[in-house]
Amino acid sequence: AVTLTNNVVMTGGAVAGDDLVFQSTIGGAGQNLTLVAGAADINVTGAVGTALARLGALNVTSAAGATFSGAVTAASFTQAAGTGTTLFSGLVDLTGAFDFTGSALTLNGVGANTVGTTMEVTNAGAFTTAVGANLTVGNDFTQNGAGANSIGGNITSTNDGISFLRAVTLTNNVVMTGGALAGDDLVFQSTIDGAGQN
């Protein structure tokens, strides 16, 4: 296990194979963790933060792929660049924003994934949510990358709207819910399909 006692930056080599690997948990209430992997991968096997000791900001500056196998409980998540898939296998619980810029993003945590404020997905590859991987965002949810979207979980914006720039394919019956006020719009700027899904 790794416990942070300060804001920490961990930087690997710049080439494939120089991976950042954590085979257990990462903790440190309120501390920020920045991971810089370059063309290498990030692999975190254990949980990141806990409900009683939430991590601060979790930042990925660069990576090929990034895999978080356990639950992620933090103040926020920001990824600035990535060439492979960023995968969250467990539930995501953030009090602040989720800001992803990279290739593919997959949320596989079945149940309630929570983002306290805004969520922005700038995906060059596919954005995927697994069947039952439901997502609640406090403010705007915005997908504005060039990649398509495969959605299997419900998406709720508590106080604002939901916007998809690219095509949406449903892999399950899905409910998308915006805020209750004028301007809390649901906007789909491309196609919606999914054979037999409601």
C-alpha cells in the first residue's frame, strides 16, 4: 500500500514498458497525486482513496493505457493525454470534476458512479459505459471528442444538461435525465441507435 503524506508527482521513463505499477491501494486524505507515464502504462490494482479518507486530485498527465482496477474515491480526476484506453473497473466517486482528454475511456463499475460537478469527455476513441454502470453528474455532462459512444448505464445531470457531440449506441435500456430548469437540455448532435434498446 502507498500512503501519500503530501502532494506527489510520480514520473516514469518516456518509452513503452517504463510503467507505473501499484499492486495495492493508494491513500492519503486530501493529497493530490499526479502520474506521468509518457508512452508507458499506468496500472493500479487496489482502491484509490476511501470514503473516510478521500484522495485529493488524481491527475494523469500522460499515458498509453491507464487501468484503475479498484474503486476511485477522490476530489477530482483529470487526464491531459492518452493514446490507449483509460479503464475504471470499480466505482468512481468524485466530489469535484471529471475531465478526460485522450483516446478511449471505459467506465465498467456497475452501480452508482458519482461526479460532483462537471464531466467532460474529449475522446478520440470510444467512450464506453458498461451495462449497469450508472453515472450521476452534479452539473453539465459534455462529450465533445471525435470518438463514438457506447452507453450501457443511465446518465443523470442533477442541475444541468447532457450533451453528446458524436454518435451514441445503446447497449442496454437507458434513462438520461437532465436538470429540472429551462436550459438544462439533453442534446444529441449525431445519431442514436441500439437495436431493441429503449
